Amino acid sequence: MVMKCSALCLVALALLCTFCDAQWGSSHKPSPPRYQKPAPPPVRQEPSKQAPQQPQQSKQDFEMPLTWTYPEDPKPEPQPEVPFELRHPVPAATVAVECRERDAHVEVKKDMFGIGQFINPADLTLGTCGATAEDNAAQVLIFESELHDCGSSLAMTEEALIYTFVLNYVPQPLAGSQVVRTSKAAVIVECHYPRKHNVSSLPLDPLWIPFSAVKVAEEFLYFTLKLMTDDWQFERPSYQYFLGDMINIEATVKQYFHVPLRVYVDSCVATLAPDMNSNPRYAFIENQGCFIDARITGSDSKFMARTAENKLQFQLEAFRFQGSDSGLLYITCHLRATSAAHPIDSGHRACSPIGGWKEASGVHAACGSCDSGSLEAPGANTGAGGSWGSSGTVTSVSSPGRKIREASESEVFEWEGDVTLGPIPIEEKVIA
């Protein structure tokens, strides 16, 4: 009995211990650590793109798209084939000699070169002797000399005695200028006894020189200078001329994208080099459109009557500079273009001394200041149509092609440019 009680006590004690352990485990828990676990890194978010804000002012869309484009450069017009043949001058038979028993009688036509221009008798000598007489009816100069006078020379052959004279022509500049339209010449005159006389000339070698023309363009406005054929129908293929020939020149302004224009030749100079300021130089048009060459040298140079407002044609008689062996000429002209509605006046004209000053368009009153050299106000009305105004002052020379505007009651637009033509070879004429 005691053993059973002891066993029961042990079992009860064991159960009590087990219950106590269970209570301790449930009531006693370790305190949490005082530090905190590190927070995970924040997830990087891509910045969101904000839609662009509409500007306060935006471009306005036209109902129809613009179709205008900047105009292209004008293409040069194709040049037609010109039926042209260079006419070489034929020897001019202007010297004759009669060998007499004691003297020589020589006759020389005043038109010695056969170009329609008389020479100055003082420029022609037979050796050291001048002309002894002049036949105005036959237009000849007469020289008479003893066979052993006037610097003659004597040569003897098996068949004849030969007396030789030299006919010297040394032209002087015309009217104090540097221009000569004939060249130096020496003609050998021989008297053969008992044989007949013979007249010959010194040989002349032809010269071929290439040519070129310079054009000026600005803002679709083109100035040109061209050499034309005798009938003014085509551009001349050759620049070769001979003394006494007429050089046909045409000044043109191309009217691309412009109102109708009228072209003028204010001034022209001839030089031996492309530089218009080089020396020697000869101004044959000046004072804003006055063709003074005919007044200075007595030539037939002149402006032709206008056939179109944008063209101006003129003729210049071929010449050479005294002492120049090359025979080349460069012609530089200052061209001006205005509206065709602008009146022709003393600042816009093309005048030639043809029995008095004549204007190419028929407004002859515009040429009143050509003789005096004075210049009236360019805006002075001289009877031409139109009512455009002007500032009353001369427009200064500008760079080539530069557009000029003058302030006035009615604005007048002008364009100016320098154009050079050449080289132009001028050859001598053959004399026989």
C-alpha cells in the first residue's frame, strides 16, 4: 500500500514538474534585439516624361501650301550659227608715179588707205620733201622731185639705173588726243631707166588674237556688250577688224523678272589693257551719253536709232593708239538701266553729233549740254513722255550691278554696271 502511494506520489510529482516546465517556456521569451534590420534599398523609379506644354503662340497653318520657289538663274540663250565671213581688205591702189627724163612725178590720193578718210597732207612726205601741189578736184597730193633730190638713192644693175624714193606717212594724233585711225606707212617708189616704173608696198603679216567678253550680272539683271554683224542681225563671230572699219557694238540689259527697262551707255573708254584706268586711254563717250569721238576726230562714229528699249546700238570707227605695236583694244563701258517709263533727260540720253546733237530716241532736247560739258539736273523734263520724278542730283558710280535708289517724290530705281569687251585686234590696211 505504501508502495502504491509512493508510486502515485512520484507520478504526481513528475506531472507537476512537466507542467511547471511548460509554464516557464511559455512565459519566459527572449527579448527582441534592440537594433533593426536594414531596410531594403528603395526601388529606383524612372522619371516620367512629361508631355511638352503647348506654347502660347504657335505657327499658323495656311489652308494651302506655298508653291513659290526662288527663281533659278536664267540660262544663256543659245547662239545661232551666223553666216559670217571675215572680209580682208584689198590693197588700195592710191599711189602712182611717173618717171620723167629728169624728175619723178608722184601722186597720192588723199584717201591713201582706201577707207574713206582723208589724211593730213602735213603727215606725208616724199623722202625729205613735202607735197608741191594739191589737186582738189581729183583729191590727190602731188610730189615732184629731181631724181637726185629728196633723199633718193641710186642703184645700178646690168639692165637699168634705179632711183629709189621713200614715201613716208607718219600720222599725228587727232585733235590733240592720243587716237590715230591710220598707221605709219612707208611706200617704196622706184624709177627704172629705161624700164617702166613699179610701185610696191611693205609686207604686212596677219595677226590672230583670241577674244573674250566680260558680262556683269546682279539680281537677275544682266548687262552685255556684243560685237554685231554689219546688218545687226547676229553676234559677230570674229573680233578681227582693220583700220577704217566700223565696229558695231550692241549694249543690252536682260529683263528677267523686271518691269520694262531702258538701257543707256553713260561712258566708254578704249585702252590697251583690260584695266579701264590704264594708260593710254581714250574716252569716246562721256558726259552721260554724249558720243564725242566724231567731234574730236571727225569720224562717223554714232549711236544708232533705238530699235528696242532694252538695247542700244552704236558704231565706232576702228583706230589704233599711236606708237602701239600690238594693235589691241579693250573697250569698257559704264551702262545704266532705268524703267522705260522714266523720261529721257540730260542724265539719261544717247546723243551723237549728226549735223547737231541728235538723241537715239528722238528726244533731241536732252542733248543740250553735250557741247558745253555742263550737266543739267537729271530729272529735268525734256519733252519725253511720263511723269516720273527725280532727286535732281547725279547718281554716283556704283560697283558693277549694284542697284541704286534715289529719294524723290516718286522713287526711281536704277541699275549700273561696267562691262569690258576685248581684246579687239585692229590690223593695218594693205597699200599698193
